[in-house]
Amino acid sequence: MEIKQLLENTLRKEPNYLTDNGDVKKWVVISKAQNFDETLIGLLLDQPRLKAEFFREIHGHWIFDQNRFTDFIEQKEYLEDSFTRYKNKK
């Protein structure tokens, strides 16, 4: 499974990150990342591939790479929100 799909599947485990129609709320996830939300970080740490992608080990401690995660989420190809989809259809 590619990293984008794994991340999306992982984020879907938290109902607060989903819209009524089941899409991931991109900006909610970004806000949670910027605030080092324990639920988000726990979900990411539970997946070894996501842990390797978005955390760095420093002296035996796993440090969340907030910038890397946010940059990944903000990619146009990843988790397009409804506004982006609407804008691209025009």
C-alpha cells in the first residue's frame, strides 16, 4: 500500500477528522498537527511506515516532524478538499 493511502486509511479511524460524506477534513488534520494533537500523533505512531515517514528518532525519542507532515498533507494531489475539487473543475 502506498503511503498516501495508508495515511488516509489511518486518518479515517478518527471520526472527528471526517466530513459527513466520509472525506478527510484536510484543514482539521493540519490544525491538529500544528497543535501536536495526541490523538493524531498516536494514530501515526501506531503505523510503522507512518512513524518512519513523519518522525525522527533522536537519542531514543521519537520526534514528530510537523513540517514534513504538513507539507505532505498540503500537496495538491493529496486529500484534495471540496474547495480544491470545485476550483479544479472550473
